[in-house]
Amino acid sequence: MTPPAAASAAAIRTDDPTTDPAAASAAAADAQAPAPTGLPGNGDDDPDERTAADSAAQGRTHSASSPTGADFTRPGGMFSSLRVRNYRYYFAGQVVSNTGTWMQRIAQDWLVLSLTGSPLAVGITTAMQFLPMLLLGLFGGVLADRMPKRRLLVFTQGAMGLLAAGLAALTIGGMVTPYYVYAFALLLGLVTVVDNPTRQAFVSEMVGPKDLANAVSLNAANFQTARLVGPAVAGLLIAAVGSGWAFAVNALSFAAVIGGLLAMREAELRPTEPIAREKGQLREGLRYVRERPELLWPMVLAGFIGTFGFNFPTLLSGFAYDTFKVGAGQYGLLNTAMAIGSLTGALLAARRGAPRLRRLVGAALAFGTLEVVAAFAPDYWTFALLLMLVGVFGLSFNTSVNSSLQLATDPEMRGRVMGLLVLVFTGGTPVGAPIVGWVTASYGPRLGLLACGLVSAAAAGVVGLVLARSADLRVRFDLHPGRGGRVVAFVPRTGPARKTELATAC
């Protein structure tokens, strides 16, 4: 439970001149302090081990004048958020758990493909896993705002471990059928409805606004590092002893993240006070996003990219099985190639400060364009190389949209906003996966990837134009920008730019 002092300190806002003068002075002093760089020398020199009052002085919410968190988030080294002890524990547990998760993803897709021989069946499995998010994702965000997030994560991670163990037992025992896999995918999706927005919102409670963008990027780098190891290990296990053992390893991996959560020092967390249960909280979250263009339009773009652009389980299995006619090991290498690019994109994002909407739109446009190019790859290795580039820009978009929305959202709304992001980004998969699976099965994987890339690039272009017009900005092209200039830049449409949150975010 949050100590009373921490609960009262949580209400202090550094963007309010009427707050405690001592807290305001502490915040000003902290703003002038040099940013930390690199990793500390030992495990207990955490500069963020502070009292609740100190934590409040640093600020718990975004500044009204800086919706993207630019006042709080500045570059402090690629690994600056790892200076926080609680986040280090979380990060270490996620390394193990994410590796197991990727092993299960590869094993699950290959198991279904082996049982049915159909990319469409892989698409149905993916749809079953993400269908609960489409139907119930917003309720998961509400639960994340209503309950203590660390306690909720211990429950959801434990449930995921039990599901992995059950699927392992069925597969190793030779009793598994496609319908069992569909059922376990559906149950996993139900748990993910609560786990995903809670996990996203919990990051700010570990590191605070100053290191939030860096922590989001490192989480992505963590996930992609596991993606490098998981598929390769899964391919070896599948070839040697079958898919069931990959599920068993994943079940054991959840002990690491649960152990990290339980080992955290509760006094060093920055918990948001859970909201009381009331009617209309779901509608309140939707209205909150609808009234803020800097939240609404990135959500729209994330919906298109998530529904169509990120259907890689269906597409990559089709390219491996039908187009290039390779086995499980080479299929795993395609995922590894994309993970190398994604890891690169995550580490590059970790070095940057506050995200900007123009960077978000640009990454989405490059992502869609590269998918179109990859659809015409003449051979396996060219396709793998292009997947690396797709991974760089796909991950850049992912981290940008995540951190920009968190920094632009009030803490008491963060669970609902992140629940909506997860809904539009992954909840659209039950719609997109069967469509992409049908196109892939009927017309081939190349046409399926081409369609996904075209939709993603078109959505990025339209959303970019809408954001620029809403902020009263226009795109300027300068083929001779000079020293320090930009070839492409957003400039005021007429006269000085309007001082709005959206203009600042762009």
C-alpha cells in the first residue's frame, strides 16, 4: 500500500505555482542539475532512492505547456533509467520472460502450421489471441487505473505462466489439436487485456517522467533482445524435441518477472493513487482522448499500423513456408533479422529526449514504404535484410507513440489511455490477421505484404497532414538548407505559430 506521505505528495504538481514553495524550489534545483549519463558502477548507487516529497518535487504529471514531456524528459545517456533500482529489477525479469514469450510465439505459429499446413490457420490463432483486446481492451485500462499496478501484474504474469504450462503439457503429451491452441490463445488474450495496459502504465511509477521515454525505449530494446534469442532457441528446440518444450521454458520464465516485481522497494515507487470505482469512467477516458488531437491522431495511426502493418506472424510464416520454402530454423532467422533492426531502432530511440509527433509520423511512413519494397524481394537473404530496416522504423514508431501518449496524459487517466492504445494497436489484429491470412493464402505472401505496406504508408501520410493542419503548420521543403538547416520542416502557416499543445507536440 502507498504510505500516506507518498499519497499526499502524489497530488503536488510542479506546473502549479500555488504548490508548496519548498517543493517548487527542489524542482528548480533538480532542473538545473546535470543529467546522469551511462550506468552506475554498482547496484546500490541509485540516485532515484528518494523520499516521497523529493519524488513529488520532480513532478508526477506532464506540464501543461509541454504535452510531450519536454520539460521532464531530456537525454541522460542511453541507459539512464537503469540507474533506478526498481526498474533494474523489472528490466532483468523481463529479459528472461520476454525470451520465453518469443519462444512460445514461434513455437505456436509453427505448431499450428504443422498441424494444418495453412497460413490462414496461423491468422486465426493470432486473431483468437487478440480478439479479447478488441472486445474488452478499454475495460482493462479502467482496471489498471482502479487497482495497484504492481499487485495486478503479479497476478497476470502468474496466470500467463500457468497457461503456458498447460499448453506445454498437452503438446508434449501428444494430445494437442488446432482447437486446443485456439482455446489457449483466447485465454492468453483475456489475461493480456489487463496485463498490457497495466504494464505500460507501471513504467512511469518506477522511473518518473524524466526517464519515461528512455525506459519505454529500453523496454522495447529488452523485448527485441529477447526476440534475437527466443526464435533461435525455439527453432533449435522445435527441431530437436518439438514445440511443447518451448512452451515449458516459457512457463518457467515467468518466475523471473514475478520475482523482480516482489523484490522492488515499494517506498521508492511513484504510485498513482487508484481511482474510486464510479460509473462513466470508460466514457470519460474516451472523451479525454477525443478532445486532445495530440492523443487522438496518434491513436488513429497506431490503429492502422497495428491492424495491417504488424501482421508478421501470418506474413513471415507464409514467406518461409510458400515463397522461399525453408524450414523452422530459417523461419526463426527471419524473426531474428527483424529483431536486429528493431533492437537498433530501440537503442537509437533511447538516446533521444522527448518524442515528437513529426518523428512518429515519419517512422510510420518509412515503415510502410519498406514493407512495400520487401514485398518484391527476389530471394530469402534480400528479404531478411529488408526486414531489418522494417524493424528499425517499426520499433521507432512503437516507442514514439507509447512515450508521447504517456507523457501527454494525466496520471489518473494513464491506464485508460494506454488501454485504448493497446486496443487500437493490437485489438485490430482479429480484424486484420484473418484478412491478411486470406490474402496470403489466396494470392500469395507478396501481395499480402504489399497491401499491408500501402495501407500503413497511406495512413501515415493522411494523419501527418491532419496533424499539421490542426496545429496550423505546413511542410516546408528546402533543397539548400545550409548549416544546421533541414530539408523538410514544419513551419507556421501564417505568422507566428499558435501556442497550442498540438503545435508544441509537433
